[in-house]
Amino acid sequence: MHTLMVYSEAGGVAKTTTAVSLAMSGAEQGRQVVLIDLDPRAAATKWVDVEPSEPGLHIGAVIGNADPTGWVQDLAVPSGWHENLRVVPSDRSLSHQEADRADHAHLRLRMALTDLQADLVVIDCPNRQGGPLTQNAFTASDGVIYAARPTSDGCDGVHGARQSVAAFKQSMALLGAADRLTEVGIVVSDYRDHITPKDQSVAVEELRETGLLLTPLVPARSIVPKARLACDWLGRYEKGEPVATAYADLAAVISERITA
């Protein structure tokens, strides 16, 4: 099993779109996938239109419990999108966990993944800088996918996220603790492929210089927000096919990288 966190320290950079689309693409490609919504905004939960099996049995139950070993297997609920895709929902109350500074609280998500029956876990992270929720994602994940739009804000979000990842890895090294988190790459979404504004070209080049830019770039299409409002997978729309195809290609590239 591989666990990937989708992360940026900027808002409005297609982070949730990237997380949900990579999860769905993995499911369509035959993997057993669990999507974990670790963002208190619960945008992924709302898009896939899932609810906890019982009130309170969302990801906050994991983060708020001292010993949630193996809980994700029970908390993951089937999605209506694909038989291979399950989701651990989020809730606004998850934001209360940002104040939890208990010893080893940052290990709870990793503990909860124990014995999970899945090939791939995708975590939709909050866009916060290094708080307890993000720390849980760091310790639980094998790799990080940076989400970006081809804008200055998108670049800033990636650079900030990379600094937080570097700080985490440095702290783990100082503690002599095992560190398995690797930078898998940057996924750029909402790329205007019919025209190429200068600011877009500058942003893409800036991200390319990191050596982490993944291709293809995901094209901008107006169907994406419409599909989200409809709580439906964008790949079911003819106008969404170029977007879904790009994410499918990216999912295959990412799979090759993490299994190499």
C-alpha cells in the first residue's frame, strides 16, 4: 500500500480537485483506493457526496483518539462513484483538533492506517502550515504531491509546502526517527491550453525549475466546478474528458514513480 498526501499552502489551487481526481483515476485503473478528507472544509466529502456510516465517525474520530489503530478500515465508506473507491469523510469540527498538542498526536493517522485493505491512500490535506493535521499527513504518507495552478499564488503555495516538508524531514533526522516521505512531484491544474498568457508561462517555468513538474498539465475546463456542484465525477461529462484523461495519465506516471 502507498499513501500520498496532496498538499499546498495556498488556497484555490485545485488541491481538492487534484486529490479527488487522482483517487478516482486510481480506482478506474483497477486499484483499491481510499480517499481521506483531512481538510475541515470537507470539500472532497461534499464533492463525492458521502457521509459517515454513523454520526461522528469521520476523520476527526481518528485525530481525536489516543489509540485509533486500524480505524480507517472501518471508517472508510463506499463512494457512489466507483466500486474501488472508498472515502473517509471530514467535518468542520475537525478544525478543533488543530489545538491538540498531546504527545504522539501526530502519529494517529499513521496508526489508523494499520491493516487497511487498499492499494492506494490519497489524503486531501488542509492548506495550513505545519499544524497537527498536516503533521499527521506527513507521518502517515510515503509521498507528497504538490497541487498548483499556473499562477504566482500557485507557485507560492508549492514553495511554502516544500519548506514545511523540508522542516519536517529535518526534525525527523534530528530525532533519529524513520522518515519515508518523498517529494513525488507537482501537478498543475487549470492550465489554459488554448491561449498562453505570460503570467501562466512564467509560473509553469518557475515550477519546472524545481525538477518536480509532472506532465501532462491538466487543462482548464469550465465543467470542473459544474461537476463539483453536481457531486459527480467530471469524467462522466464529454466536456470533462480532457481533464479526466490528463489526471488518468498523471495517476499512471505517479504510480510508476512510487513503485519504482
